[in-house]
Amino acid sequence: MFLHFIWKVIKVFSTLSEEIQLNESFIIGKGGVKTVYQHPNYQSRCIKIAYNFSKKRPVRREILYLIFYYHYHKPFTHLSAFHGMCKTNFGKGAVFDLIRNYDGSLSKMLSDHIIDPNLPQLSPAQIVLLLDELYDHLIEHSIIACDPAANNLAVQFSEPECAKLVIVDGIGNPHFVKIADFSKKYAAKTIHKKWQKYVERSQILHEVLSKGKYKVKIL
Ligand SMILES: Nc1ncnc2c1ncn2[C@@H]1O[C@H](COP(=O)(O)OP(=O)(O)O)[C@@H](O)[C@H]1O
Ligand SMILES: [Mg+2]
């Protein structure tokens, strides 16, 4: 089983398709590490290209963990699936699910929903519900999100009134000793610590959490 996983990883990193032509008009987002482009051949996929080479390690880690989670049949309901590497005119890219809503529009990040009054307004109580649901899901399936910040959580509407959070960045266990990959208890500890740091102590979420009567998680 483990050798099969290693084989999958080697295959993913060595298979590159024909060169895909991108330009600035395909950009849909940019963070501190990657530029994200609409995939020209697939409406529901994006191509992520790292431009900050000092932070390539977490990018590789995320891909390895997405392959690992897929291989061990973890649910992808709250994750953006990885579809392999590709060659582009801007260098090597990684292909992921692009998160879209029921009407085909691009899903916005939770941070956008908090800052932008023009987006469908989610009440603080609704946001707290979405966060609670995501936290429970991560703990139940031992999915480690090392950076569950509001700008990495897409709010995906499957219907006008029905939303869920999808993590688009920061998956994987950042610790050198990988006990949390094989122990549910340690995985929960890691998830909880990151949740405290990026959600419960987040500046941008602070007001929403208090208005929405968020209850601090206890392990
Ligand atoms: N799968 C996705 N679906 C929709 N938008 C995305 C997706 N991935 C990234 N984005 C957008 O691109 C931005 C940067 O992507 P991200 O992977 O977080 O890069 P970085 O590692 O540089 O933070 C995100 O904040 C979001 O706005
Ligand atoms: Mg990000």
C-alpha cells in the first residue's frame, strides 16, 4: 500500500502534459507564494504556479498530503483536489479543483465575505456554523490544515442559501516528526493548535466570532 503511494507520487511529478499557454488575463488570485490561473482547458480547474521560491517547501508538502489523503480515501468534500503537474509558459504548475458556486461563479474566500459588503451577506452566526462544521470534519477525518486562515477558505454555495467552506491552501502536517499522520489523537492536537492560531486568534475573524457567539474549541 505504501509503495503504491510512493509510485503514485513519482508518477505525478514526472508526467507533464504539453505546454499550456497562460497570460495575465487568466489570473484569478495571488497569495504570498503562488499565482493562481484559470485552467484554459477546464472551467472547473486552476493552475497554481509558485513565484516565491523561498517558500516552495509548503507547496510540495501540500501536494504530497493531497495525494496521501486521496490514496487513503479521505473525503474531499472540504478540500480542493489535486489533479497533477503541468508545463506552462510560466514554468511548472500544479492543477487543482477551482471552487465554483452552483451558478458557475467563482467562490470567494471567507475573508472577502467579511470585508466586501457587496458579496452575499453571511451573518456572523452563519459563519460560525460553517467554521464549526469544518473543524468537526477535520477532526473526524484527521485532515491536517496547517493554515486555515480566512483567505484560504473558499465559501462555496451549492444553492443560494446553502454554503460550505473548502480549504484551498495549507493542507498537510508541517511537523518534522510525523506522528500525527498515523495517530488520530496527535492529528487532533495539531489541527486544534492551528485552528487556535489561524481562526480563534485571527484579527479579521475576531468581531465575527464574538457576534456569532463562537464557542472556543476544547480538545
Ligand atoms: N481552488 C481555488 N478555487 C478558487 N480560488 C482559489 C483557489 N485556490 C486559490 N484561489 C485564490 O487564489 C488566492 C491565492 O491562492 P493560494 O493557493 O492561497 O496561494 P498562496 O499560497 O500564495 O497563499 C486565494 O486566496 C484565492 O483567492
Ligand atoms: Mg493562501
